[in-house]
Amino acid sequence: NNLDTLYRQVIMDHYKNPRNNGEFDGDDSVTVNMNNPTCGDRIQLQLKIEDGKVAEAKFSGEGCSISLASASMMTQAVKGLTTEEAVAMSGIFSDMMLGKDYDEDRFDLGDIEALQGVTKFPARIKCATLAWKAMEKGIEDNNQ
Ligand code: FES
Ligand code: FES
């Protein structure tokens, strides 16, 4: 249907024109490398955390369109959130991926909702959640 077509276009746009793709110079960021165990693809995520907020986020690596589009959307969405909010958003995304009712109102989910259709392809859910798990790990590492 039309919504599926729109969502597919949003995903392809993030895949082809990824937001926040690349690496930071310098060492004021936390770096996480994470594999998707089901396919071996990996991404690197870097976060700059300042005053308890995600000030900047960048990613690089290899993966399928779903994983890279999700990374692009995630980096865009978490910028400016507190680390607690970013983790909470990851929980909402995880609910979405599990096909549960998810909290649509707490945050502006923007393009992220285009990934809803992934729930119909259980094998791809790990692709979609890879960057989010990396983000949670980065925040955890930063807190230590
Ligand atoms: Fe990578 Fe379909 S998204 S094979
Ligand atoms: Fe490897 Fe999706 S197939 S991340």
C-alpha cells in the first residue's frame, strides 16, 4: 500500500544519503564496534556526550540497507537527547521491532517509524537494532 511505499522510500533515502556517516577526529568521543552475529556485518558508532547529553553521533561500517538506514535514523534522532532519553528511545524502538504497542508520543520518532515494516521479517530485526544496541553500549561505556 501507499504507506509501505513511502516507508520504503524513507529507508532507501537514509541508505543512499546516510546522515552522520563518518568518524570524528580526536579522542573526545566514545567508540563502539558492534557485529550483527547473524551476518557478520559490523558498524562503528561514535558518540560525543557532553553534560549528560548526546551532543554528536557518527557511524561507519558495512551492512545491509536496513542496518545502515537504521543507523542513520538513530544518529539523527538521539542528537540533543539526554543519555537517559536516548536509552528510553532505544526501548521504544525495540518495542516497535517486537511488534508490541510502542510509545509514539514521548519523542518525535520522525523517520524511525518507516522501519515498522521490518517486524514482518524477523531475520532483519537484528539488522535494524544493531545501531541502537551500539548506542546503548556507548552510553554504558561512557558512564563507567
Ligand atoms: Fe539487506 Fe534486504 S535489507 S538484503
Ligand atoms: Fe548484515 Fe543486515 S544483513 S546487518
